[in-house]
Amino acid sequence: MPERKTWWRNFTGAGGPISLDLYGGARTGHAVARIDGKGRVTVAVRLDPGPPAGGGSGH
């Protein structure tokens, strides 16, 4: 129920920076949230190039 959640609202409009804890370490990038006419929210994330922050190998 997107209308009850608030975190994704930080990424509306032009979006904003994001940090994700993925297997292999933290990754940074840029996220943009869009809400469609039916109230469904999609958050697209473009990860920055390079190895994960903290030097994780991903293995």
C-alpha cells in the first residue's frame, strides 16, 4: 500500500542519492520514484560504477 509508506517519496521528481546493502557490500547510486495513475510506485535505481564501498569482492 504505497500511500501508507513514505520512504519512496524521498526519490520523487529528479530522484536522489541512495545507498544499498547488497551481497558483497554497500553500493551507492541514484534512485527515481514514479507513481502511476493507479497509485502503483516504481523505484528505478542506477548504481554507480566501480566496486562496492568497503572493498567487498562480491564472493
